[in-house]
Amino acid sequence: MAKELIINLKRIREHSVILETEVSPADMELDHPDYIFSDPVFVKVSVQIISHEILVEGSVRFIVKTACSRCLEPISREMAIGSIFFSYEYHEQDFLDITSDIRDELYLSLPIRILCSESCRGLCAGCKKNLNRETCVCTGINRSSPFSHLDFDWKTQKGE
Ligand SMILES: [Zn+2]
Ligand SMILES: [Zn+2]
């Protein structure tokens, strides 16, 4: 767990408190098959207790590293979750750990795919050259289509 994301509720009572912190991905136990987290995660939340409820509202910023879905080049992207909102039951407990909820929000915000650029031309289905940098040398199939790699995957799966 991340000690930065354990909120001391004794400090809050009827007031609202702003928590602004940087958390290491390791402490948050961030682990994802497609994304690497190597930079601190910025969390800014306001915490408020209203009768029997703890309200946590704020935003999260983080950096992910992954491969472009088309050309497979490594890319690093800054992501922001503009508004998170959690509520918890308040029964006079002293501490509240929001690590797992922040982690879940972060995973949910990850796109299914990221491109290095909207105009990324991907890899040639035939010669596998990165068409952003190199010229295709094969006489292969449909090399001009940005979706040629999808054709290729489909045909591979069909065993052609
Ligand atoms: Zn790309
Ligand atoms: Zn080619």
C-alpha cells in the first residue's frame, strides 16, 4: 500500500482537507500487462466528512509507457483523470486508505490502444518495415492501407 494515500481522518472532522501528493508506482502496486509505470503518480484530492460519509474528490496525473499499437515504437504519454469521486462510510475510523480505489480509476482510464501519432503508418504487413521511417521493399499485399497489419493478423489467424 501507499502510505501517502492513507488519509488521517482525525485531522479532518468537519473540515475539508486537501491532500496533494506524489506516489511511487511500486507503492501503489501498479502492474499492467500493456503499460509500464515508472514515474510518480500525482494525486490531488479534497477530503471531507459529512455526517456518516467521507467524500473524496480530486484528480490524478500519471505517465505511462507502452508501444504504439500500429508501429510498436515505444511511447510515453502523460495521462490525466480530471475528476475522481469516491464516498465511504464514516464510522469514526481514524484512517482511510484510498490506494486501491485510485489504482482502479487509473486502470479504467487507460485506453485500449495508444498511437505514436494519429497519422502513424504502422508496419508493412509484408516486410515488417516501420513505414513512418522506411520505405517498403516488398511487393506485398495492400501496403498503402493503414489497416494492412490488421489484414495481416486476420490472415495469420486464418492460417493463410
Ligand atoms: Zn506508431
Ligand atoms: Zn513491405
